[in-house]
Amino acid sequence: MSTFLAAKTPAEVVERRWSVPVGDDSAGSASVSASVVTVDSYSLEGDELVLKISGGSASNTGVITATITTSQGQTLIETLYIPVVNSPSQIANTARDYVHFALRKVIGIGEEADADELADGLLRLSAIIAEWRESGADIGAPFPLTANSIIYCPDYAVNALRYNLLLDCASIYEYEPSAREIEHARRGLQLVKHKNLPDDRGGVEYF
């Protein structure tokens, strides 16, 4: 099983809790291991695992493996993911949310996308994020990307991702994007690239 914890910035030392699903049993003891982030301490408070977490680098996801032994001798293993983000102002949406935004524009508001359309949208979203990462517009999205992946996207980059995915889908569904949608996509990507530049390279225009 796996669980996403609320994100943290690299400098933060945070407390995160995971409710152990023990049912009629109870949590007896715990052990944890971690990569990307550091678990400074952990303890059980009743059936909650309490973690003190530090470190990590922006745009990466910490992976914590929690092993719980119950009072009745059962062993529960859970993978806890904690995204490490550039700023606490980052917005969290799932990949599915972004795909739904684009598809409801191109296939019609009120229309329900089918499974194939959703899968195609997810592939297109993954390709966009990967291309951006290589061209100086990394938004810190996790890979591999699934429909349930949480993208902790900086608030200034949300519309860039939404509208560039919309434009990418538009050509397949014979949707004619408006001038406003095209401008949202262009300016959004320009801003994302500008934010990724070192300070001494400000002022560059991207089109």
C-alpha cells in the first residue's frame, strides 16, 4: 500500500502522522527507513505513527517505508510519500484533475471523457512535463506519472500546465482554441521558464 503525506520544503522540519489501519487489532511497535528525506524521530501514539521529518531537495519525493507489528503479531508495511517542494504556496492537484480540465474544454463541458481519452490525456501530460523538465521549465512533478499522482505545482505554473495540455489535446479533437487560451498557455510557459532561470539571467523572453 502507499500513502501521500502533505508536502514540505527542503528547509522545513515537519511532523507528519499516519493512522495505522489495524482494525480490531492495535499497533505494537514500529520501524522506519527513508530515502531523499530524513526521519529524525518516530513514535507510536496509540494507533498513529508520528514522524519528525527533515531534509530533502526540491522537486523530489521522499520515500518512507513504515513497518508496523501489531499486538496480535501481524506485520503491516506501508510506503509513505512526502513531496519536497520549492515553496509552501505550491498547489496540489492530481494528474487526473489536469486531464479533466483539458478534456472538458475540448470534448464539451458536461461531456464525460471515456477511459481511452483519459489515458491519452495522461500520456500527453506526462510528455509535456518531461519535455519541460529538459527545456528549463521543471515544475517538480513526480515520475512515473499516474492518474492519482499529486502534482505539487507552484501556483504561478498551474495555468501554464492546464492550458498547454489543452492545446496539445485540441489538435486531436479538432477543437479550435481561443486566442485567450493560447495566450494563457504561452505566457504561462514563459513565466515557468523565467522562474527556473538563475537570478543573473533574468529578463529572457520565451515564445
